[in-house]
Amino acid sequence: MMTSQSLLDIQAPLNRLWASLILEELCRLGVRHVCVAPGSRSTPLVLAAEAHDSLTLHSHFDERGLGFYALGLAKSLPAPIAVIVTSGTAVANLLPAVVESGLTKEKLVLLTADRPLEQINCGANQAIQQAGLFSSHVCHQLLLPSPSLTITPQWLLSNIDQSLALQEQIGGTVHINCPYPEPLYGGEAEFSDYLMGINSWQASLQPYSSIYTSYIDDTDTTNDKHVDLYADMPVVNKKGLIVVGALTIADMQAVKQWATVLGWPILVDPQSGGCSAWSHYDLWLQNQACHDKLAEAEVLVQFGARLVSKRLGQFIAQHDWQDYWLIAEQAGQLDPYHHRCKQFISPISSWLALYASGKLNSQLSLDLPSNSSVFTDVSQCYRAIYGYEWAEILTCASSKVRQLVEINYIENLTEISFAATLDTCLTMPPLTSATSLFIGNSLTVRLLDMFAQLPNVPVFSNRGASGIDGLLATAAGVQQGQQQAMLCLLGDTSLLYDLNSLALFANPTLPSVIVVMNNDGGAIFDMLPVAQQQKEQLYRMPHGFSFKHAAAMFDLDYIQPLTLADALSAIDHGLNPMSEVTGEIRTLLVEIVTPAGAAAQQLKQLFSEVKNAQFI
């Protein structure tokens, strides 16, 4: 175990290492000039800049003048200009130049040294609140933590990349605040193990991440500049894996079509409103043989982000990918594991169309149209040439997991049996595609991820902060926007949080069914390795409530089914009110009551069976 003395011994060299990584990555992103002012706290940054052969240093004793000098450099040169100052009012003196660059969009990168967090607001010398100092005058603020071995260099580099990608898009100043604990001088340390995850970056001259921030014009597939971005897409003679996060149905289907061309396995998150032949991956990834088979993948192409499956996330995090491509419409850091990757901020359909027109054409020597229908046309040819169906055997694992669940876990009405049969609720005639599904958080969404095989229905969720507050109100807003029937799935604690929002469903104009899984508290916590008494009192917090009277209060229909068949039938009637004699549209609240802790016990039993099964 590392002692406090050894931590002090390593702090100065670790400060210098982080500063060196920052300056090296800025250099790879185009920075060639660094403006510095004197100061002690900024020593790691100044020494790293001075030691870098590709950086030219400019110095001035006055930080205000230094800021404007850097602004002048930025006006006359195309690349960002870095500015290094010490902590305190030295930082504040940069504000006038930052205000100007915010209006005229010259690119400055401020590297402001700072006291560590524990020295702020406690009377420490030269310690001011530097976070937010430049307010809206900067295009982005990156508040780094103090250098620590518990934070990977991958995190540091990827966040530098994201900051400058945003600057490239809109111009202006980036503020990177760098708190350095003492000691600031002396000391040597060995960091080879710590740096192992960025060996490939160290061996190259390229930035850690490549981020293409311009939206791609899918009407201009002849644009060589865009097509060249796909020229090194690692497909030929590689085993690839495709992961789909939160996408629209149309985008999800287009990606599935593209995956069929390549013959690569595709793992579909329930937020996209569909599934694939490799469904139930959250379960079969626990089987070592299945895990090892999927680990043969060399390339990961991910569409969308915010994956539900923790096991899939861990697999992605731990695997050493030769290439990782991430395609999504939203900007920002979407990989919580900070891999070295190529990130495309682009509509999915545009990316697929350009890839088809540029990459597939060059590799197959075929005259291919520049739209997604190309994938069906060339599927057999492409797979015949390259034989990419390397993970097809894992579809057997998916089928066997499904059989295992159907044989042992469907007979009674449980949270698992309901999640495994949810697809029947959404495909019963006369139901059409004009139905939306809203999935709550906590245990609900995880069970769907494990067990459901969703048909192509629009799926909505709050999987950003993944809170359990406001879910019912969000579902009501989705329905108003979609103008479709709505099936909403929530846990009991989630419904208690948002009980007043039942009023939003009191006078429906569209069919609505709210299903609440009542296991008397936070069943998601049943899987925690915590003592039972603590788990009950501090995590699960059982409430003992039923929602029958809440339904009556807001004039909703109510049913508490006792069998799985009754639950599915009730949902069918609720989503198809015109099949009733009256034809009146009323919201139905379906309360499925299950014993506390039952889901956790079943999951543990199932996990054990999956781990020991012969799937492939």
C-alpha cells in the first residue's frame, strides 16, 4: 500500500507528466505557440512547454498584456494559441482578451494553474474560485482534477480532444483549469504501467481521438473530402462488432441492414426500439465461452450512446480494440471509457450513405448507389468475398437463453416473465406501429435489456441522468408530441415520485396504459452486496403502498392482474379501446405486484445457469 510519504514523493513528477500529456496533445491538435507569464503554481505547465521541441514560447510579465499578445497571434495565425498563467488574479487579468475573442472568435487555449480543491475557500494564499471565472465569454470550460493515478491518461487526453473539437466548431477561447498540489519541484517516478493504455498514442504523432465535427451532407456523396474520411475504415479481413445505442427506429433498421452486408454481429439496445439475432447479450456475456467468442472482435463500430447494459459497457471498456468508430448526432464525450477512437458527429443516415458511396464502392469495385438500399443489393456478394459471419454461432446462445427463460421463468407473473413477453403486448392485433413505449429507469429498463425482444416500436426513456423523478410526466409529454397510443413501464418508487403526474392522463384523447411493477421499494438494490438489514432500511425503503386508490383519485381505470395472461390481455384492451363495446378512451393503470426480493433471487439463479450452460 502506498504511504502518505510516497504519495508526496510521486506528486511532483505526476504533475509534470499530466502537464506534458496536455501540451503534447495540444501540439498534435495544432498548437505551435505558447504565451507564458511568471509564477510558481504553473511550473509543471511552463516546464512541459519549454521542453517540447515543436512549441515556441513567448513571455511577458503582465498577464493582461500577455492575453492580448496571444490574441494578436491568434488573429494572424490559423492555429489555436496557448496561454499559461499561475493561479489567482493572474487568471482574472486574462478576462479582457477572452471577452474580445468571444466576440471575434480567435482561438485561445488558456491553461490556468490552480490550487487543489481542498485549498479553495479556506483562507489559503492565492487561492480564488477560478471555475466559471470567464462565464459565457469562453466557448468551453474544462475543470481538470488534481493529477492522480486513479484517473487514466485516456480520460485526460480524450477530454482535451473534446474541448478543442468544440472550439473548432464555434471558435473562441477554451479554458482548461489545472489544479496542482504541492510539491511542484523535484522528484522522479516510473509511470510505464500507468501509461500502458496510451502506448499506441505515444508511438504515433496523431491526436488521441479524431473528432469530425461538421455535419455530413448526405446529398453530396461525391465530396472527396468527406469520402476520404472513410478510406481507412477497417473492414477487410477484420472481425467487427456493431453496437446500437439510443437511435430512432429508422436509423436502427438502416444500421441493421448495414450489419447484414458485413455479416458482423449487431447488439441492439432496447432504447432503439428493436432487437437482433444476438439479443439477450446482457445474459450470455456472463457465459465465458460466449464472452471469449465475442472477444475475438477486432473492430467496434458504435452508433448512438448511453447503453443500458452494464455488462456490455464493461466488455467494451476492457477489450483492446484495434479500431473504434463512434457515430452519433450529438457532440461531446459519448464514450465513458475514453477509448482512442474516431468520432463522427453526423446523422446516422448521412454517415451510412457516404460510407456506401465511398468505402463499399472502392472495395467491391461495383457501381453502387449512394443510399442505404445499396446494402441489400450487395449483401450476398460482399459476404461471399470476405466471409464475415464470424460470430453467427452466438445467435445460438441467444436462442438457448430464450429457451431457458421460457422453460423455467414464464409460468408465473413475475418481473422477468413480464419483461420476456412484452413483445406480445406490442404485436397483438389490431395494434399497429402507431404505439410508443416509454421505459422507466432502475430495474425496469435493465430487465427489458436482458429479456425483451422488442418489435420495431418508438422507444423513449430518460437515460441521460437516469433518474426516477418525472418519468410519468415525460411519458405524457412524449405522447402529446407523438400523438400515438402509449405504453409506459415504471417501477413503484418511480411512480411514487411522480404521482401527481397521473393527472396528465386523466382526460386522455389517445389510448394510454401505465404499467407499474410494484415490488415494494427499490428492488434494483437487492443485487447489492450489502447486509440485509441495511439494505432494507437504507436502500430498498419498502413503502407498503398500493396504487388502486391513486388510480381512482385521478379517474383512471385500474387492474391488478394475478396471472401473466391477465396482464397481457389487460394491456391489449387498454391499447385497443375501440375493441370495447363503448369505444371510450380511458387510461388504464396496471399494477403488477410481486414479492420483495423475488426478482433478485430469480436473477441470481438464472445468472448461475447461464454461466454454467453449454451455449456454443
